[in-house]
Amino acid sequence: MVNGKSEYIQYEVDFIATNGIDKYYIQSAYSIPNEEKNEQETSSLRKIDNSFRKIVIVGDDIEMYTNDNGIVYMGLMQFLMNENIF
């Protein structure tokens, strides 16, 4: 609350997908060449305080991994070709 009024905070995420009761937050980036770009792409995801899966999809062909914040990174083709992402 600010000055006795409820405050609504909105975070920018490229896509939100749902599958039944599960929710997925998806951020897309052409590439993440440095830490500054990584910070820019994941800042909203890190502020979302729930246990739903957070995914960053990049155009580069990368090996899927999960960072220390629980955010999953994967390449676009890997995302499109994997039936078990959701």
C-alpha cells in the first residue's frame, strides 16, 4: 500500500502459457551475448515470486540449462521440437 491505496505492480514478460493449473512465464531473446543483456531479459522473471516455471528462449543453438534463480534457458529449435517442455 502507498498512501493508503493498494499498489498494483506489473512486470513485462513476453508470453504467459497455461496448461491446466500450471503456468509458464516465457521470455524470448534473439541472443544473450553478455551479462547486461541477461540482466535485462531476466529482471522481470526474477521479480515474479511464485513457483511456476520461468523460461528464456534464445535464437542461438544452446544446451538447455537452469541458472541459480531457477530460470531455464534453451534454444528456439530445442523449444519448438521438444514435446515435453510443458
